[in-house]
Amino acid sequence: MWQGSDIWLPSYLQHPKRHQFTRPTDVMIAICDHFSPLHQTNKKGAIKRLKDWNSRFPELTRSFRDNTGHPPKQTFFYPVEEYDPDLLDEIAQLCQSTGSEVEIRLHHDDDTEENFRDSLTQGQADLVKHQLLSVDAEDQTTFGFIHGNGALDNSDPNGRNCGIQRELQVLRESGCYGDFTMPTAPHRTQTQMVNKIYYAVETESAKSHNHGYLVTAPQNPSKKPQEGNRPTADLRSRLDHLLLVQGPLGLNCERRKWGIFPRLENADLTGNNPPTPDRLSIWLRNAIHVQNRPDWIFIKLHCHGAINPNREMLLGKSMHRFHEHLANQFGPSSPFRIHYVSARELVNIVHAAEDGHTGNPSHFRNYLLKSRIPFQKHCLPDSV
């Protein structure tokens, strides 16, 4: 009925469907864009697409604010094997004017570990030329990652679209702070573990991230969090494993195929399936959170925003309506407080929760990792 559902559906059905929301519940929304300006076009066409983004996206970011004054933003996971300085100049300008950020995406097949390391190193160097990516407390470059073919850690059962059996370890050793590839359903690269934030431990087998251990906050979190506190030694040890941030995956019982079968909900935003209030309800019910911290929920969405129909959805009326819904439905009287975050900010907030911090999660957007991008003032709330 749902292709590949034998992999993830049993775990999904075990997940509690009636999450008990506290008041208030903070909701972090991150849009991770598999952003390929050169997809089925040439450089001239790619520049045209980016000019459209630079013309229209700032208008959207100026029109809406979350509960702490931050605008909507995208995280553009750029395919580093398609590096072009002119394209990256356009993307860097877009990030500076909107508070958006750039991370690494990579397509590879039948690859070797040595070449993969070199590709990541070169990709980081290329993006840093444009003041992109982030740095840690030691001023070392760090990056988020999306596997361009979805076959993270050689997880395609047909043996295609990767080739690296120790991919998770290579990513960590190369500076990756977290992977954002999941969900990939209905493809069989999808993991059994769903709707979770967890650490995957590298094994000798492919698809090491099929299982892992949950990111967990202490039972008795600190009552007076201090922004910027360094993590405990135990947390630094755990960071030797790759962090997996999954987006919502499940069934949409409001939209049924032939009026009978629930449709797949995999957090993908497309021209034919834009963000809507009913989809938002599903994302909230999945309640992806750090263990012991159910009052901070993380909604990681994904899209392919350079493709024409999807670009129109993201820059046009559909996305405006979605942000209007958030503004109208989640005001001061709502149990939910919305926070627009980048992938980097999401991970910072995850680690703050893991380290026992409470309060307003927006205080921890720069908790461990800081962006190189020189944001323009209108991208930030007045208090910053």
C-alpha cells in the first residue's frame, strides 16, 4: 500500500499518537532546501532562478516574524560537486538579506573514502570563500549534511548512489555537526527509526544510522540557563557519533487515496503538496523532541526549491498563506510559540536541551556553532 512501509511503519505505529503538550510548547521550524540551481538547466538558467529568489524571498522574510522577532528562513544545502563562484555569490547575497544559511549536499556513486574526504574538504573550502558555513568554539569550520541521493552510509539496497561504508565516521571526522537526510520514504534508504533526534554509531555494515540512541536531556534541567555554556565532557564524548535530525514521517489520514488509504506524509514541500494547516497538525502530533524535553518540538521540513513549480510555491501565495496561518493561529493565547530556525540553529537548540537548559530556545540559536554570514540588520529582532 505504501512503498517501503515495511521498514518504517512498525516503528511509527509504536510512537505515541497523543502527545501531551505542555503550556507553552516551543516549536522550531526549519526548512532544509535540497537546493540545486543547475537542475535540468544551464548556468544562465541557474542565474535566472537565483535572481528570482533574490527578488522575491526577502519580501516574504520582511512580512512575517516568529515569537521572538526572527523572520522565516531557508537552509540551502548546496551540491558542492556543482560549485560555481557566480552562483554562490548570488546565494550568499540571498543569505545576507534574509538570515538564511548554506550547508553541504553531495551526490556521489561508487565513491571511495579518500575521494569522499577530499570532496568534503574542497566543498568546505569553496563555501568558506563566500563567508558561508559555521564555526565551532575553536574556530573550526563545521557543516550540516544532506546526502544528495538519500543513500547515506551506503544504504541503498541496490548498492548504488554512495559506495562509502564508513560514511558517518568520515562525516564526523570532516567537521559535520549533523545529518538532515531523513526521511527518504518511500525509498528503501529510509531508516527503521523514525521521528527521532538521535546519535548513530558507525558499524561495519551499511546503513549504520538505521538505529541509534536518543539525544536525551537530564531529568532535572537547570532552572537558570546561561547562554553559551560549554557542554559537559560527557556530551563532547557523545559528539564523536553523528547526530541525525529527522523530519516528520507518518500517515495523513485527512488525505486518503481513493478516499480509503491514508497518504504518506514525509515532510516534503512541493508545488503539488505545499505546507497547509492539516499537514502542520500532523507535524505537531509527531512531536519530534529531545528525550525528557517534550516542550521543545523540532519540525524539519525539506524541499527542492530551485525547481520551477516548487520555487513558485515557496516564493508565492502558498507559503504566504502558511506563514499567515502561523501568525494568526499561534499568537499570545496559543499553547505554541513558533521559532523560525536554520539547520545550524536547530542543532544548537538540540544541544542546549541535551545540556540541561530550559527557557526560551531562541536564546540558544548560537549555543555552540556560529554562522559566518554577516546578516543585515533587518534579518534580526531589535533586541539582538
